Amino acid sequence: MLESRRSCPPDGGYGWVVVLSAFWVMGLTAAVLKNFGLFFLDIQRHFGILASTTSWITSCTIAMFHIGAPAASAMTLLFSQRVVIVIGGLLCASGMLLASLDLSLPCLYFTMGILQGTGISFSWIPANSMVSHYFVRWRPIAYAIASSGECVFAIIFGPFFQWLIETYSWQGALLIIGGLQLNICVCGALMRPLETTQNTVDQGATLLLPKRSKTFQCSLLKKPELLLYIVFAILAAAGIFIPPLFLVPFANHVGLHDYWPASILSLVALADLMGRLICGWVANMTLFRNLQLLTVVVSLQGVVLMLLPISHNYLGCIMFLSFVYGFLFGCVVAIHVTSIVDIVSLEGFDSGLGLFMLFRSIGGCVGPPLAGFLVDQTGNYSAAFYLSGFCLISSAFFVILVDYLVQKKEANQTEADTDLHFSQRTEQQK
């Protein structure tokens, strides 16, 4: 008689190689996306277009990053994380290389938008999946370390991309960035999938078999907790992708030039790194529930973004609020993905993450263009930050509802287990 089971997460060992690989994947995908704002004004001037029109490039990237998530999750279940990450690396690199040819504005929508966004999705999703499957006890810390690659690379990429643009023009900078993103394929090759063990009960022998493929679980949408979490994701995404795109134009608008705008992005990235590591450490101590902690940091982030425009041309105030925003952003990123496990369990994590990212694309696609429209209408970048803060504060309300339902479900399950245990003891006594 054969009995199959998934091998237990090692919580270390080769898992730390997976974390290091994911660290690089995050840096070569999300950190590049976060620094798209450095290309904003150059592309706008090059084509002579409005801010709202230019912002559609980033919106296409963000949208495809999220829309491609279910496909990335399904391919991960069908093949392996390793295969999907390598495909993602090739898509990212080809998107930037083709964008550097400067064919036309619609081509930028396709290359920097669709190809780059899909490549980021196919790299980012399976990298997160691998970290979650390799760790249980140390999952918050492992994910915080892996996701911090986005921050470390963003600190470096801010001034580095600015130097590339000034030295080789924005087209040449895109060509070099595309070459760097080929390293995602190397990271994917290091992602060794966990194997399934099959025990022979009668003989006690153990055989290692390939991982059995699973199907994408769309039925998870029947869970009210996940639906409410998706609403949070839509509102949060509408606000969270606005600041990285408009911080540089805002800094230029208030009179900061040269390397100061890029320095602000690097400062935000440094604070982001601190936020991820500190919040991951706090979450691992289980002093607070993940969803409880998420509610607080999302609300505070919204308040800070609504305060940022009143700093005007005070450099110290802009730098301080940008730092606090970056720190809170890191806190949100450190726990908003791992919280999905609390909602759908580890078994449904891959499918849950895919659905979460798919619907989050609505907010990511609508937020930046709407902010760009408000900027065009008012002639002031402050409107973008007011919109961002409002969306984030609104999203926190839905996290509160999700936390309530999860706690209620766990209480009911505990009560049911207690009743079952009592019934079994009563039967034994008889």
C-alpha cells in the first residue's frame, strides 16, 4: 500500500538559497518598476504628451504584472517555479531591449508595459511561492529578507538609472537594464522545487517521486474573507502605485533638481528595507495578528501621503515624510502577501495569490492614470498624493472586516474541535 505526502518544509537548509535567489528576483523586477518614475519626464518631453498619457506606460506594466498572476500561478502548479521564473526573465529582458529601440509610443505600451509587466509577474509570483513553501516557522522573516531585495536594488538603481539616462539617454538606459534582467534566468535555475515523498506502508520504504501537478482553485472566490481582501487589494493598489511614479515629478515641481529626486527614491527604498525587516521580525514574534498589523500600517501610510503635499519646497520635510512613507510601505509589503495564508491556508496559497494579484490589477491600472488626470486638471502634483492617501485609508476598513471573519472562523473551529474531543472522551468512558 502506497501513501503519498508532500515533504515537510525544511525551514532552512537549501531554503536560504531559495531566499537569496528570490532576493535577486525581487530586485531585478519590482525595484526596476519602482524607478520607472525616473524615465517619466524624459519620455513625456520626447513624445510631447500629457502626464496622464505618459502614466499609461507604468499602468500597463502594473496591470500586466497583476493580470498575469493567475497564469503564473497555474503554470507554477503545472510545471515548476523554476521554469516559470526563467520564462519571466526572458520576457522582462526582451521588453526592455525592444523598448530601447524607441519605435513609437504604442510600442512602449507593449514593450515596457505588456512584456515587462508579464515578465515581472512570471518572475515575482513563483519566487514568492517558493519562499512560502520552503518555510513555516520562519516564513515572515524569510519573506521579509527575500522581498528586501526590491529595496536594496532600488537604493542602488535610483542614482544608477539617473546616471545611465544622463550618460546614454533613456533609450540606452533601457538597453542596459534589459541586459541586467537576464540574470533573473540564473536565479530561476537555482529554484529547486520541493519533492513529494511516497511511503510504502507495508515495507516501510520511501521513494522520491516528482511533484504531482495541481489545478488552479477558482473556488476560493466563494470565501467571503478572500473577496473582502481582494477589495482591499484593489483600493490599496490604486493608491500604492501612485507615489513611486509621481515623487520625482513632484520633487522637480517644487524646485528640486539634479540628483535630489533620485536621492529621494533611494531614501524611500532604504526606509522600505528597514520597514520590511522590522515588520517581518515583529510579525514573526506573533505579538500582533498579521491582519491587525496590516490595518495599522496601511492607515498610517495613507495619512502620511496626504500630508506630503503640504511640505511644499521644504527639503527636510519632504525627505522626512518620504522616509516615513517608505518605511510604512515596507511594512505593508512584508505582511500583505503572507496574510493570504491566514485566509486560504498554505494549500490554497498559490491560487489565492494569483486571484489576489489578478483583481489588484484593477486598482493598479486605474490609480496612476486617474492621478495623472487630476494633475493635468489642477496643474499640481499634490492631487495625486491626496488621491493615493484616500485610497489607502479606505482600504484599511476592509482589512478590519477580513480580520473579524478570520477570527470568527477560527473561534468556531476551536469550539467544534473541543466538542468533538469531549464527545470522544465520553464515548471512551462508556
